[in-house]
Amino acid sequence: MIEINLLPKELQKRTGGLALPKPALYMLAGLAGLAAVLASLTVMQKMRIANIQKKIAEAKVREAKMQKDIQLVDALTELKGKILERMAAIEGLDRNRSAYVRFLEDLSGRVPEYLWLSNFREGAGGAAAQPAQPAGNPVQAAAASGAKTVIEGFSYSLNSLATFMIQMKKSPFIKNVELSFAKEQKLENSRLYNFQLTCDLTMVPEETPTETEGQKPIRLGDTQQP
């Protein structure tokens, strides 16, 4: 059977699918390719992020396992530092052993009657230090060459204190003697003075003899004569 369409061409029913111009087709193809590239890049980045997170988790696990070892190493390092400091202090004392002995002998020989020392230490000096207590405080000798030193003690009279300061100024080991304070205190039924002196220590080298007024030259390392 033959069908004849007698309608004009502009009214005739169009046949065929949707027809797009070529530039639009090229644009759609480009957009599809760009979307595919972005999707692949996103997947790759997610894989990288997952891999990094996995490595971070593994590192945290290793760190937790090694934490005890790290603490042990830190403790050993701190202990080593303390031991080295003590060894250095001992070596310094051993090098100046004869000088310290001669210094203490010289100082004890300059202490007058009615006066005794309660504390002898290296420090910044000055009246900021706390006064010592009069009962049973031993003399503590820990002074370094050229270091500022604090000497504390008690005296029954100011004359004894003045005599002690004069004798200290004659010592070849002591320089710049200054009185920080002298406070009157009462001990039972007695009156005494708690004093604090500051000075600089100078350990005289063994080959350098130093003479004091009315005394023989003091040479470090000499043996004590009876």
C-alpha cells in the first residue's frame, strides 16, 4: 500500500532523532573527558590519603612501643649529665686539694677568741642570706677559686668580730672582705652577735709565695709543720 503525504513540506512531520551541531558535540565530549580525568584524580588522591593515614597509624604504634625505650634513654642521659658534673667538681677539688687544706688552716688560725664560724659557703653574698642558728651548725667549706663567698658565725663581742675581719684582710687567700650584717641575739642568758661576711677567694698558685704581716710565707703544697 502506498501512502502519499499531500501536506506542505513545512507541515509535514519531521522524521529522525535529535540532531545537534558539531561544536556542541565536541563540547560535550570534552566535558565528559574532563569529568573522567577529575574522577580519576580524586580516586588517586583518596588512595594517597588512605596510604598516608595508614603510615601515620603504623608510626604511632611504633612510637608507643618505643616510648619505654625513649624514657630509659632520657633517664640515662640525665644521669650521665649529673655524673659528669660531679666528676668535674671532684676533679676540681682534687686539683686544688692542697690549696683548700692550706686555706682552711689559714682561716682557722685567724679566728680570735669568743668567736666561731657556723657556715662557710660559696654564694652571691649580701644580707639577703638567712642568718644561721647558733646551735651546732658545722662549718661547711665549698668555695671555688675567685668565687664570692659567704661566711657566717657568732661572736660574744664586736671587738672579736673586728679582729677577725682585720685578720681576714691579711690572708693571702681572701680579698674584698665586707660586713653584711651583725645582729644581736640572746642565747639562754648570754648575749651574742650573729654576723655575716662576704669576700672573694683567691687560691694562690703553688709556685707563688705570699707573705703576710708578721707571718712566714705561705706556699701551697708544703706540709704542715708540727
